[in-house]
Amino acid sequence: MIRFDDVSVRYEGAEHPTLSGIDLTVPEGELVLLVGPSGVGKSTLLGAVSGLVPHFTGGRLTGRVTVAGRDTRTHKPRELADLVGTVGQDPLAHFVTDTVEDELAYGMESLGLAPDVMRRRVEETLDLLGLAGLRDRPIATLSGGQQQRVAIGSVLTPHPRVLVLDEPTSALDPAAAEEVLAVLQRLVHDLGTTVLMAEHRLERVVQYADQVVLLPSPGAAPVTGAPAEVMALSPVHPPVVALGRAAGWEPLPLSVRDARRRAAGLRERLAGCEPGPSGGTGAPGSPAGVPAPPPPRPAPRRSALARLLGRGTSGAPAPRDTGGALARTERLGVRRGRIEALRGVTLDVVPGETVALMGRNGAGKSTLLSALVGMVAPTSGSVLVGGLAPYRTPPPEMVRRVGLVPQEPRDLLYADTVAAECAAADADAGAEPGSCRALVSRLLPDVADATHPRDLSEGQRLALALALVLTARPPLLLLDEPTRGLDYAAKSRLVGVLRGLAAEGHAIVLATHDVELAAELAHRVVILADGEVVADGPTAEVVVSSPAFAPQISKVLAPQRWLTVAQVRAALGGAV
């Protein structure tokens, strides 16, 4: 169905080709998963299938890419629209209409389908993706995950023979991701649709793949094979594969079910052990499995988010000592039009604490972060950060207390080069020259100073935005989906940076669907549902008891309360 013959792609100004000598065949009616570290060219390879590369992105493509016999060099994207449906990493860039139902119909209308066919397919897609309740909603009012489902639905309605998906579940909560993957499985198995997908959250998708294509490094030849075979040598792999590698299981398990079948002996060895610290679930010197109390930190330091904030508008938690809370909400309510986004939210965050906000798409996580930074005003209750009401405080004053990294990193990126962004961040923060660049080098190895932010992958742009905000070392750091588009290595580097900040006394609140990140980093998990707090407590207590939000290792080793492979290795002296 899809064939690459000696394909290379080089972008203008780049020292090396992004893709070099790619030979690859994707059979009809299979789900093929494209994996590899951030920046190796996965999005470029996907774009070559739809014709976006090079017709839209520029650059020089040599070799030949054919889809069902059509050469993408001679067929522009609009001439492939009936054959190939594409969803990129940024759903907002995909939309051309204002409402959900109109967006689902637009592609079919462009192809000239009959109105009765369009109506039937819109209804089918609304049901398939759980969007029926959102059909009349303006797309701008949807959460990031809801927008992602609409973007996927809009390319499903024309019934393409090939689907090209770039990070399709990265913005979805676990339940919504399962729904989308079930739809893709149905399309592949029942309709013979060919699906080529790039995804960093391999724990969600690898067990569904017929084949895995690994791009190990920029310009390197792909490695193609059965999922277990490729995962055995891939530098990026999910926690369940890491556990299988450590335990020497062959073939490697790809799903929690496979791993549980083999884990009886491992559970017996761990029966007398207690989970020790793993990221935010403990701290050096604390008793095994017991979170260390965050150290007091009275003096907030200067932050740098004036550029973003300057454009903005000016359930009870578990018992804890919150006398020194850096951020506090009391019965906070926020209404956005007809939507009651938050209802009665009471929350305290103390210095040195990392809190993960979790919940379904649209539960109110991003709204809560916006209230903490002052971008939305409460309709009831109160919110204080550093003793100030954020929505009543001038942005120049507020940015000395809190930094926000939004879901869309482009909101923070204005300069033409990475070096210029870093210089501006140092100046805004009053930091030593080179401070931001050092953070970028830590989060993004091998990214050149002269690189334009638009030429970075979505994950790399997010890492750059993180570095800009972290340069100011804000007392309160807010992160909205901070691992979207990041591979496991990049996520590990981010976790190291955030752990260091928490150890110094910074408070961190992150809204995330990444259950593995919460297991690695958070002291505490707060679950929101329909704008209300439904659970609030230590990470292990909250996530282990939740099938939707439990990490893979927890599911494999339940009822024991292990969260990460690192905990297991440490308990067994480094050998599993």
C-alpha cells in the first residue's frame, strides 16, 4: 500500500538530511507503528506519505514514495485527499471550521459526497469517538484532548484507505486513548484500512501494532519487524518492556496481560519488600515508600512569563499541614460561558511538593492552572498564590511568583533562533547569560543555536519552552501536558530537572494524562472529574487504586504497590 524507495529528505539550511536512503514497505490493512527518539524524522516520514513533504514543508525529496500506486512527488496533498487521511501533532492547525459537526463534514463536502452519505458518516463518527455530546460545541471551547478526537474524526469521515497519524493519543486521557485505539483496530481489522502511526506513548499502542518501524537516529536506516523483536533493541520502549528486559523474559511482553502471566515469580521475590522512593513518591533519606515532607521555602524568586501573561486577562484534599502553602484555592468555581469548568475545588500546594492533576479530557485541569496563574478569574471561591489573588495582580508582579508552560509551546516562542530565545529568557529572568542555553542543552542535546523553533519537532519545541520558563526558577511552576511529544529519554531528562527544582523547594503542579510521569515524579495526585476533586492523596494510594490511572508496573505487580521499574530494581539490589 505504501512504498518508500531510497527516499531522502533534506531541508534548506540543514547540515544533514532528516531522512536518508529509506526503503520501506507498509502492507495494506496493517497497523504499523513508527518509533524512535525525538527529532529522528518520524514526522517527516509521515508527511512524505501524505504529500505534505515536500509540497507544503519545502525541502528536497529524492527517491520515490507511492501510496496505492500514486507518486507523492507528482500528486499534491489535495490529489491524495480521497486516499490518505492525515492528523498531525497539532490539532489546532488542522481545523478549518468553527464547530465539531461542521469539521467532521468538511472533508466529505470537499470531496463532493452526497448529503445523505455525509449525514450518516458524521453520526457514525460522533458515536465511534464519543463526540455526540459535543456536536454543536465551538472547537475553540474544547479541551486539547477533545480537539484531538475531533481532528481524528474529521479524517475518518471520508473513509480513506490510509490513515497517517502523528501522536494521536498524546493529548488524550487513558480512557479516551483506548477508545481511539479501539476505533483504529476496528478500521484495520474490519475495513482493511492501512494505518501508519507515530507515537511516543508506546505503553498505549505497541501491543496493537502488526509491525514496528524503528528510526534509531537521524539519517539512519529503519529497522522493521515484529513488535517484540524491535522492542528488544529499541532505545525507546515502554515500562513493561523495560521490566521484561530486566527480568530476561523472552519473548518480551508487550502488554500488561502478557507481563502478569510471567510475573508470579517476581511478585514472590518482592513480597517481603516495600517500595522505596521513585521520583516524587519519596525522597532520599525518607523511609521506604513514605513521601518525605517537602522542605519549607518562604522566599519566592523571580519568574519569567510576562510575554504570555501580558496577553492574558487580568472535594477536599487529604489531611496535610498546609500552613506554609504557596498556592491555595478555597471552593474555587470557574464558569466559561455555559460550561462550569470548576466547582468547589479546594487545593493547597506547599513548597517542595510536586502535584499531578489527572482526569478525563475536559475535567478542568487546564482551567485550574489558568486560575492559578491569573489567566481566568474565579466566579466563586478564591485562589491565592504567594498571598496574592492572581487575577487581580498585574502580570509583571505575578510573573515573579509563578511560571506556566502551556499545552501549546508556540505561545512562548517568538524569536527566529534557539539562541535568541535563550538570550531573551536570560534577560527576562535576570539570570546569568548562558543559563537558559545550559538548560536547553540538558533537555535537548545536539540542537544548534541557529535552529529556528519552527524547525523543531513538537516535543523539541515543548522542551525549549520548558527551558525558557525554568530559566527563571519560579517558586511555583505550572506545566500543562509537559511530556506531549517527548520520547522516554527526553522525559527522563525532564524528570531529573523537575526533581532538582522540587528538592530546592519549588512547588510544581502539572496537568497530565501521562500516568508513567505521575508515577515517576509526583508526591501527590489530584483527580478531577467534571470540574470537581474526586481524589487527592499520595501518588501510590491514588493511582494504584485506579484502573484508569495506574502505571504499567503497578498493574503487572498488583496487589503489591510498585510504581516503576526503578523501584523494583532497587528493591532487588539492582538485579531483577
